[in-house]
Amino acid sequence: MKKLVVALFIFFSIHTFSQTASAAKEVFEKIKKESKIDGNDKTIYNILNEFYDKNLQAENDEMGPDTVEKIQKLASDSETKNLHILMLFLMYQQHISQTAMVGKKPNPEFQVATIKLLEEETKNVYGKIPAIIYIYQYEALDNSDKKAEAKAIAVQGLKEYPDSVPLKVYTYISTKDPSIKDDLVKNHSNHWMVKQFDIKNIKNP
């Protein structure tokens, strides 16, 4: 991934725990029991989309301190509805950031389990899976060498979010569809992921 938004975790600290699949589920269930669940309150859904828009979809990092402050405020307020979703998202982000800072790869088991929980919970609460969850699902499955499953997630995510540049990138990497490459090179050549993966110079089969 791009920049890992380390500032977010300097301003907001999550309790350290054993980052395994079972630990993730256990911590999540405890937080969920204390959360006020309301599918009509889109505050957390919207902040996930803002994170996606400014940190992943944008050509360059556009996530400023205002978004960090919003997340910090929501996460520290026990009255925030659907807080369990935000906390699980932050636990995932923390793991990715911490492992990257020490030059290690994320725990694929933790990644897959956490993102699966996020997928299920956002769908149950909001009736829709945010684009960022599809992107993280792809990365988790790809990191677990589950290439076929990762491909299926990227393709499905792109159907749901046809304008998502990250999902276009991952779908192209998985399928080598030349039409997707042409679109990325022609319309999104300055996007950080298109540059990072050097899409322009990848040869189609």
C-alpha cells in the first residue's frame, strides 16, 4: 500500500493485543457488545469512504489532519454508533502500519480474519460493503497466496465500484485484461498505484 497513515496511530493508540485471527475475533466481539448498532447512522460508513477517497482513490495522498481528527474523535467517543466497525478497521490499520515500520510482512491469517469480519459486519449493518473493504480483502487474500479468491474479490469489487482506481489496478493484475490497462494508462497514469505497479510497462499475455 501507499503511505500507511502513521500519523493516525500517533494521535490515536489502540490497546496492543496478540494479533492472531482468534484474538481479533475475541476483541471484536467484546467491542461489539458495548457498541450502539444502528444501520441508519452512516457516520462510520462515511468516514471509511472518506479514508478511501483521500488515501486510496486520490492520485496522491490527500488525507490531512482534519480526517485524522474526525477518526480520533469518533473512536474516543463511546456514544459513537457502530463504533465496533471503526475499531476493527483501526486494529487492521495498526497491524499493517506496525509490521511495515519494522520491515515485516503482515500476518496473513490475521489479515484475512479481520477483513472477513469487516466485510460481514458492514454488510449486516449497512447493507453494502465499502470499496476499501474489497481492496483490503484482495490484499489479505493475495498475501495469503489465495490468488483465485483474491481475483474473484477484485472482479466483484470492480462491479460494485466501477470507478475505483485501486480495484481497476488489482483486477488488471489478476486478469491482465488489456481494456483495463488501456483505461489505467490513458485516464489514471498519475495515480500512485498505477505508478507503483508500473502498469504501463506490464506486458499483456
